[in-house]
Amino acid sequence: MTALASPKIKNRVLPPPVTGQEIVLVGVIAVLWAVLAVSTPAFLTAGSIQPLLVATAPVALVGVGMTIVIITGGIDVSVGGAIMVCSVLTAKMLVEAEVNLAVAVLLSVVAGGLLGLINGVLIAYGRVHAIIITFGTANLFMFLGLQIFGSGTVNGIPGTLAFFGRGEDGRTLGVPHAFLITLLITAAAWWYLRHAAGGRHFFAIGGDAQAARLAGVRVQRRVLLAYVLTGLLVGLASCFVIAQGTSTLDQSVGSGKELAVIAAVVIGGTSIMGGRGSVLGTLLGALLVQSVASGVTQLGWRSQLSDLFVGIFIIVAVGADLLRARARRSR
């Protein structure tokens, strides 16, 4: 039995099924929703909660991939540019080739996977830090997206992706399909990270890549897989983004999404230093971020206050992570 498979190592790299931070997040979201319900009674209506869940879905979905990436000790700041490329490419095909739902989703997912593959190859085999590579590819992806856009917007997008949207076609029992799909993928990722050997390898790489390599983990392949998975999820999330908008797609699509995703992951309890994290926490973090944005809008406050509150949450989450890391080192 290898060192990685031993009970001692397994317990060291795996988080508990539900972490204390996730419980705290549930409490914070419950309190926030209660306060907003009192301040603006319309908040807890279907007309408010359904768009909130639709907006949460793409952030949480990309956050699942980002969580795995950060667990390995990496980061991907190119997801905003990748969403732009996948969104405009898919929107163009919907307008010009009139493709159906399955083809549109497949096209977007494949495009996202290819962009993730570029990041993964450069990071895993180029041995350059992820922040440098993905900062560079973020600019390249944005340039590519703008070239596909041309000089204007994409207009007349048909309702092909209505299955993921806000209307009646996009809901089952009042719950948006985009959010339901995100829940299913999050649950699958949670199980994989906890119970599959490959999932535990991600934690081992983030904890100590050299030790993981000596234990038989194919580190480069796992790192490559993390970025490809993120790209695939970016492609699916791009379909969600198109579906929640209007029949027009402009060049701001994807802008700032990387910050929202990273905020959700960090607030959710994933250690920015790698080796520890939870996709369940990321889902809750995304829900908290979008709840803050929705609350600020409904209260009629300046939109900048949403960034302020999210920034405070990030500082608190990172501070708590550093304190936990210091406590573990002192044991």
C-alpha cells in the first residue's frame, strides 16, 4: 500500500464532509435573507429568488472547476475571457447556423475544454506559475473574443437555450434548470473529491506536490485535468450566461466573472495556498455573493457597495484560513 493510500495521509488531505465554514455560511445566508425579507418584502418572492438562482448558477459552476484548480495550488484568472469566447462563439452559431440546443451546448463545452487545455498544458508541462500563464491567456482570450464579435454586438439570438433561462421553459417546480444542473455537478464533484482516488490526488498535490509525485501520483496529468475540467464547466456556464440575458450579446459578457468566481471559492473555505477546499462551500459562497448583489440592487443602494461587502467577506475568509493554518503548524 502506497503512502498516499494510508489512513494517516488520507485523513490529512481530506476535509470533513461538512466544514465549520460551510455551516457558518449557511447561517450568514439565512440571516442575510431574513434581513432582506424585512427590508424589502419582494426579496423572498419567486420573482426575486428565481433570477437570483439563475445568476448564481454560472458563478458556482465555474467555481467547481476553480475549486479543484486552487486545491492543487493553482489559480485561473482567465475564466472571464474564456466565457467571452465561448459565449460569442455559441451565440454566433445560434444566429447564423441556427443550431439546436444539443449542438449549441456541445460547441460551447468543447470550446471551453480547448481553452482549458491550453492553460493546462502551459502550466503542467511549461512549469510556469499559474497566475502568470492565466493572466496572459486571459488577455489572449479576450482578444480572440473581440475578434469573433467584430465591431458590434450579436443580435437576434433565438430562444434555443431557453431551457437554461428565466422563463417557464427554464424551470421545473419553480427551480431554474441552470441551478439544478449546477447542484448535480456540485454533488458529483463533492463525491469525486472525497471518495475517488483521483479526487484525493488533487488534495495531495496541493498539500505537497513533490510528496504526491513520490507516492505515485501523476502530478502533471492531474494538474492538466484540473484546468481542462474548469474549461469544460466554463463552456456549460457560458450557455447559462447567454440564456439569462436578452436576444443581444454585447462585448461586456464575461467581464468580472473571474473575480466573482474566485470570491465564491475563497469565501467558501478553499485555501488559497492549496491542499484544502470544498465545492459545497463554493456553491454557498456563490449564493452569498449573488445574494449580496441582489440585496444591494433591491435596496436601491449604490452598486459599489456590493463590491465592498464581498471584499470584506473575502478578507474575513482569508484571515480565518491563515489563522487555521497557523494553528495547524503550532500543533
